[in-house]
Amino acid sequence: MTDQTNPDDVAAVKHCEQTCQKLRAELAKVIIGQDTVIEQVLVAICARGHALLEGVPGLAKTLLVSSLAEAMHLSFKRVQFTPDLMPSDVTGTDIIQENVQSGAREYRFLPGPLFANLILADEINRTPPKTQAAMLEAMQERQITTGGTVHKLPSPFFVLATQNPLEQEGTYPLPEAQLDRFLLYIKLDYPSATEEWDIARRITTGQSGTIQPVLSSDDIHSMQQLVTRVPVSDQVLGYAHALVRATRPGAKEAPEFVNRWLSWGAGPRGVLTLVTCAKARAILHGRYHATVGDVQAVLKPALRHRIAGNYAAQAANMGNEQLLNMLLEAVPADRKYEKP
């Protein structure tokens, strides 16, 4: 890899690191813990992608997203997905309105809640596939089409969706095609004992702070453009490439446990996600280059929804988390990687 260092970009990376530290400090006023989750959400935003957050009720998923919108000074809309939600309820609809001057009746588009910078799609797995599919164009193309007219969505545009792993009866699991539209699949765990103590102390005494905006839309655009300019060595690219190819049953690179326990592995979007998110994580940490460690840090949220265990894996109680741990052990990071 040739030297691609740009002094202006190096300075921009340092500025990005300082800005993200301020952002974390603002979020810490209302969110205790969840440092890894916050980092992964910021990685998704810097990489211009959407994220799916999964966790049991009460882990502050909604509070995290709304606080993030405040700290980034973005327009924010929350959509509670329910079984009776229709596609037009989220995208918007055409209404007939009388023209005051001419008296003629004409159609006017009434925008839905998707027309905001940051969308919280709460419990997205509780709405039917028809409404879930209405999100696909918005997430992928950042536009919606109604009545034959294309309406561009605001920029930046992010969807942070949540789903509850409990009470799966009566829900509509997201199809693989839509899961793949999410750049990262982030799992939230219970807080530590100390964090839970601090949560109880702060919330019950009304000590939560007020979030001040530290970012603007222009700052976010600059960070996203900076990510595309961060160089990646052949070693880092090769490692991400090897990890993804090793997830595919029947491939010559696949370890024995993959052939035994996986139905299918990650597609080319998996490599793109690993590399782009590794670059985004690098600038959050003030580095103008991605490392193998960055790839390892984003591996699980990047691939946990892009691989599928088979019946043998279910019988052996082998979940995607264990399989990805085994993948990290099976693919050496210190091997010399080159273009095939």
C-alpha cells in the first residue's frame, strides 16, 4: 500500500476523536455504562449505515437513541411498530386538498415520520412484513416513492431499530433481506452491578443532566467522508476477506465447524461492512489507519445477522456468538494476506 497520508485528514481525525469524546460525555449525563454499544452506534453513523439494537426491556434503548439525536442536533422521530401499522403510516400519503386561489382540488403529499434525520423504529419485529418492506427503500435508497413521485429523505438519514428478544409469539421476524440492510446488529446486555447502582441512585434522585448539542449535520457529513479516505492495508483487508470467506459452508477456506454447523455464511456485504466499520472505529479512536484489532472489534455486530446456523447447531446449542468466537480463533490475524 502506498503512503496515502494527508496532513489535513490527520488533523481531521484528531478533531473527530475530540468531538466524539465530547459526545460521549454528553450521553453520559443520561446513559450510564453501555460504552461498547455507544461506540458501535457511532461506528454505524460514521459508516453511513443503519443499526438494529436488541435487548430485553428497560436497557435504555429508546433513551439512548433520543439522547443521541439531541447531542447531534438532528431531527428525531420515534415510530412504535404495531401489528396494525400500515406502510403509509411511516412513509406518508397523498391527500386531496382544495387550492384556495383556484378552488381546484389537488393532491398534496403529507410526509410521514420517516422524514427526519434519525428514526427510532421501536420494536420493528412487531409489525407485518408489508410495513417492514416499506422501510427497505428508505433504508437503502434514502428515498420513498408514493403516487409515482420520488421523495428524497433528509440527509443525514439513519434508522436505529430495536427489537425485543422476549415474547416472540405474535411477532414477525425480520426477513434475511431486511436484516442485511442493517449495517450492524448490536446486542445490549444487563448493566454491571456498579452501573445498576448508579442508575438507581441518579434516576430516583432526579440527577440526570441536560444534553447539549456538540455535533451538526455538516460535522456528520465530514466524518462520513473522512471514513472513505482512511487507508486500509492489504493485511487488514485480507484479514477481513478471510474471515468472511471462512463463514461459507463448502468453501475451501471454511473450517470444519463451519461446514458442520452453518447453513450459509456472509456475502460480499460482510467484507464491505468489516472494512468500513474498522475504518470508522479507527477515526473514533484518533487513528488515520484501520487495524486488525478494529476488524476484530466490529466482527460480531457486523456478521451475527449475516450467518445462519443449521439444525445441527441448534441441537448442539451452538449460537452465532459461539460460532463467531470460534471463527476468530480459526482465522489467524498474523498470517500474511495478499490479493488472491
